[in-house]
Amino acid sequence: MLKWIRVKKAAQHNLKGIDVSLPRNQLIVVTGPSGSGKSSLAFDTLFAEGQRRYIECLSTYARQYIEQLEKPRVESIEGLSPAISIDQKTISSNPRSTVGTVTETYDYLRLLFARAGIPHCPGCGREVSTQTRERIHSRLMSHSPGQMLSILSPVIKGRKGEYVRLFEQLRRKGYLRVRVDGDVRELDEDIPLERTKNHTIEVFVDDVRVSKESENRLREAVDRALDLSEGDLLALHPNGSENYFSLSLLCPYCNINLPELEPRSFSFNSPYGACPSCGGIGYRTGTDSWGDVLVTDELCAGCGGSRLRKESLAVLLEGKNIHDLAVLPVDRLGAFFDSLPMPDNRAGIMRPIVKEIRMRLQVMVELGMPYLQLARATSSLSGGEARRVRLAAQTGARLRGILYVLDEPTIGLHQRDNGRLITLLRKIRDDGNTVIVVEHDEQTIRAADYILDLGPGAGEKGGWAVAEGGMAQVLQSDKSLTAAYLRGDRQVPVPAERRTAPGWLTVCGASEHNLKNIDVRIPLGVMTVVTGVSGSGKSTLLYDILYKHLANVFHRARKTPGKHREIFGLELIDKVVSVDQKPIGRTPRSNPATYTGLFTQLRQMFALTRESRIRGYKAGRFSFNVQGGRCEECRGAGVKKIEMHFLPDVYVTCDRCGGRRYNKETLAVRYKGYSIADFLEMTVDDAFEELKAQPHLSRKLELLKRVGLGYIRLGQPAPTLSGGEAQRIKLTKELGRKDTGRTLYLLDEPTTGLHFDDVRKLLEVLDELVVLGNSVVMIEHNLDVIKFSDYIIDLGPEGGENGGEIVAAGTPEEVSREKRSATGVYLKAILTSR
């Protein structure tokens, strides 16, 4: 068996045709400066090729439903396994996606309730038992006298298929009509159904007028319907109303029939379990002026936000329904299952299901997320939480012989929880898998079995293997910037003195989510870091309360701030700027140049050239989004999409413009010998050298360089940018605006994706903002940033219900002396070692 993954001549993106050998079944960390080629090797080469080879083994039918990656630029890779990636792309923003569905814990919870739950009547709350054929017949006779009833047998309920053979069998048995997905059809006609869609088929058994004379005929129809569907029956009244009967469940006091319990009965993504009022969303929906459906913030009146039918919510396990359990924090839910009694008659069914649930809950606790609930929408998770939730899902799958590729799993994780994460990664490794982690965290780098350091710089200056091997070998490298920081030769400095705040913002009575009605004093005119373990309330305080309130005051926003009484000190600032990690655009036409305003100024510069004035070209001529200057063959995209049906869609370079987006007349206009397309292909570093004489352009390019983005291309499509890159692009856009000296900047983990050296550069930029009189407040776990700050607000002491308090507040030195502070413990170690 191969013991190494051998990569030859990897040249994806900025990789310089490197040869790399990585040990299999080991924990490998790929590190290096931002933009040095780490993701190009780990994700765009190793993961892409591993997934591509696996998918090629599948049938053409299966491949048509799977998005396939194109073959990377590499000569050969040996020893590769099927690959799974957990990258910086956020989990689905679909409101139906929850922590429970992503980790599959909710799937096991549904199975448990279907097999061991005790059904109760949603009307009176009494426990419900099964009913008999005679009871069904008696109810129809007593409740529908004189009515003409249609007795239907539901033979197929929400299943995929064409059912040609079923229709033929029904014809041979003498049945004439069926109701397919609500439409009545004759069986002697052709009934085509889509194989990939769910269908419901009900057979018309008989039409009977309920009377004493037809009692035997009704009894016969009931028996035939129940036999045909194996226990279910539908009575259709002349007014269109329906009564559902089953041999399983009936409340004798309310005469309410309940369907047989199945896992889908508890799924809010299935019509059999979803609340009929909101369709399983949990909130009221409306429409905008274009007719698009919008989800409001108002809970659904029908289900109260539980998403489920009242019949599903009436099934109980130890007095709790499935929603009651889904809204418990993971640690409390684990305690519930630890003490769950298992009756002898159900223990055999319950034990394996509960084991799977407890295992998944334990993984989430180990990953530092004991405060999350299974019902929490994934769209509300931070980037780090989303990544760890996906890691929990993969750990629960217990696969063997897999190549796992992870992108900075420590993001959003407190130092205290890093050790748990590393233990989990080692467990995945010990199960017989290879784990490759792209990471900048020092603790994770030191814990690796093997380290590959790429560099020495970013962009065109990167793409080389600078150092590789165990920690001892890497530390001996004199070319590795990473090794210099690990040895302590280079480091982010601790300021000689801390700045004193000239004023304060005070948030009074903060009580949103888990915040415990706290009063928080935030210093102005200095650099402040809000710290604390995951789930302690940092984002709730900074964004849900402070930012939304200030945005309403200063920018006439219409946001709903989190619960608080008052905020004092607003007169000391005149503007608030929030810089988060959301994408700068969702289409390939959006890029760093368009977002920062560089593209507008670049087009204006080209419009002022001599050639443009002669031809009468205006700035609009140089846009690839409008007619005139763009290539009309590809409409300015540079590529054309060709659908290959059973193969992945192929994007071929436009043969008319050669991928340059513009027509030849536009490309004929040049500045310093470069066309507009040439500038879009340049890195920030290269463009800065060519545009030094243009003050407006060079200032924005210099800001991009200073926040560590000199390696990105001006025209790089927005969807290819990481969350950290997107945040720093937003930061440069804000830094390029007119400065007032009284601006409050709010940042969410700005060091995401940054190497030690890039952290130092970013702190220099942020420090300049403070020197000008502005205030910088950021959520951060990076100890280099925390020790550099002037003031710390540490929340905790734990996450979720056990968080939301101020554990410590003051300078880094003061917080390091607070024994209750988990942050202080790690901060003390780094301050005493300087």
C-alpha cells in the first residue's frame, strides 16, 4: 500500500510546477503567507483531483446530478484517496437548513420519535391508541348519513417513481379511476409521471351513499381500501372535504385520526410533517413588489416557530416533543439522553439510535459548540461555527480511507478549545484517514505530524515549497517566514504603552440572546478587542445591539436592534462602519476592482487617453457589463458555457475575444502599453507599479497592498475570494473614504486567513486609524491582536446559557491577571514570554 501522496509538477494558479510528497494517514498542516498557494495546492489540486477521480467511477446517471470539478493543472498525483473538503464557503443560507439537519442529528431524532415516541391527541392531549376496521365503518355510518362518499385507498404517499406497473395492476383488478397528486385521472388513459419527483396516488375503490341499505357495500369498500393500502383509507365528501382513517391511531374523545408515525412525519422539509401555514419555514412569508417570496421576522401563528404540524408536535418522549429537544443547547440535550429511560419493550429499538445521537452531540461539544441548538438556522452561524458544524457532520459519518482537506478550522475558536479540535483531527487520522489542514494557528502547526510551508511570498512571489517535514526540520529553514515567527526571530510587538480613552460609549441593559442584562463600557479613540469563548455573546453585543442601533441613528437604517435599555456617548462619534466577512458579490462579474471603485477610475483614465478622445470613447466603452466595448459573443464574460449533460459543464474560452472580455476596438486603446483587460489580469502589486502616477488609483492600490492583498488580481471573480479576503477588501473601501476622525469601525475577526506577518501589517493599518482619532472595536481570538490592543472586553465565562457576562475588562495586562478569564490565562503566558 502506498505510504505517500506524491504530487508532480503542480502548476494550478500561482504554483510553480512544484513536486510535493505528503505522508498518508497523517495530520498535515499546509501553511505560508496569504496568497502563497496553500488553497491552490490543497483544494484546487489535491481535493479537486481526488473528488474528480471518485466521481468518474460513478454511472453516467449519477454523475448528471453532481457538480464536477475540472482537472487541475498537475502532471500526476499518486496515492490519492476519495476527498472531502470543509472550506471557507459558508453553509447553505436556505432557511430550511439547521444545525440538526447538517449534522444529521435531527434525522436520528426523527427516527427515534417515529419508533419510540408516544402519540397524543393534538386536541385534548390524551394518549392515542390504534383503531379497528369496525370502528372506521361505524364512524362513517354515524358521521355521514345520506352523503355520497368516495372511498379512496392511498397506495402511494409522497414517493418518487413512474408507477407504470402499478397502474397496469390496478387496471387488471378492475379499478377505473385514481387521484394522482390531487388530479382525478382515468386508468384507461396514459398517465406519465416524472421519475425524479414525489407523487401521491389514491385509488377510487367505490362511491357509496351512506344509508342502512348500503351498509354492507360500505363495509366491503372499507375493507378493500384498507387491504389495498395496507391500513389507510380516505373518505372524500361531496363538498371536497376529506377524512383520513388508519388502522393505527385514533383519539376516541375528539375523533381525530392520526397518520402512522414515520420519520418524515417529523420533517419540516416534508409536506407530511411541515406546518401547513408556513410550509416548514417557521416564520410568516410575504411577497415584494416583484412577486418574490420574502421570509419575515414574525413567527408563524400556526406553529409558533416550531415548523411542524400540530399532530407531529403531539408525539412525546418523556413528556417532550421533538421541537422541545431541538431548541435545547447541545450540552443539555446530551444530558437528557444520558438519563433517558429505555423501557424493556423499546430498548432494542432506542439504544442504537440514541447512541448515534449522543456521539454527534459529543463531537459538537468537543468542537467548542455546546451552546448551539439543533433548531438553529445555519444562516445565523458565524464562518467558524459553520465550518465546525460541517466537521461534526463528517466525523459522525465515521468514514475510512478518506482524504480530508480543511480550511482554517480554528477560525472563531478560542485558544481553550483549540486543543479539543486538534484531538478530534487526530481521531479522524487514527481512524485511517489523511487530514490536510490549511492553517495559520501556531498551536495547530506545532501539533502537526508533517508541515508543508509554501512561499516565500504571495501571488507571483509565492507558489514554491519553502520548507517541509516535521517541526524540527521546518524550524531549521532560513527561507521560511513561518519558521522565523515560530522560532521567535520575528513577532508582532507589544506596544510600549497603552492609549487612554478620551471618551466612552456605554451600552446599558444588554439582554439579547444570552446576554445577562449587562452594562458595557466601550472606550473610544483606542483599539478595543472583544474576546471570549465561542457563543459567549460577542457578536450579539457588537452587531445585533451596538451596530444596528448606531446604523439607525447615523445612517437612517431601519434595523431592529437587540434588547437593551439605552446607549450613551453617541455625541462622541459621527459615523459607524461595519466590516464583516460576507461576500463582496455573488457573480463572477463582481471583483475587487468593481467593489472598491478602482474599475470606475480605471475606465475614466482610459477614456482620457489620446486614442479614446480621437475615437470618441467614453468611460462606458471600457465596461464589460454593457454593450459597446464588450465582446458580444460572450457578453463580456470571457468564457462560454457548454452543457455536457452527463459530464460537467465545460467553460471554454471565448474564441472571439480570447477570454479578454472586450472587442478588438476597445483593446486597441492602451495606457503605458497595457489594455484595460491587461490591467484586470494584473495583481495589485503589479498594477501599483504601473499606476503610481495616478494618485486616486495608487492610493487604493496601496491600501490593498497594506492589508496583505497585493497578490490578488484586480479582476478576480468575487466568488473565488475567501471570507477573510472579502473582509479586507471591504476594509480598504472604507479606508478610502473621507476620514472624520470620529468614526467607529467594527470588525469581525479581521485576521481570518492571515499569516503571522500579514497580521502585523494589518495591525499597522488599523493603528493608523486610531492615531487619527477614530475608534476600532473588533471581535478576535488571535493572541497577537489581543496583546497589541489598548483595551479588552472579555465575555463568558462559557458559551450559550452559561455566557453573556463580563468576565474581565481593562488593558491586556489587567485582563491577564483575572483568574476567571479563559482569555487571561493564555494572554498571561504570551505577555510574560516577551
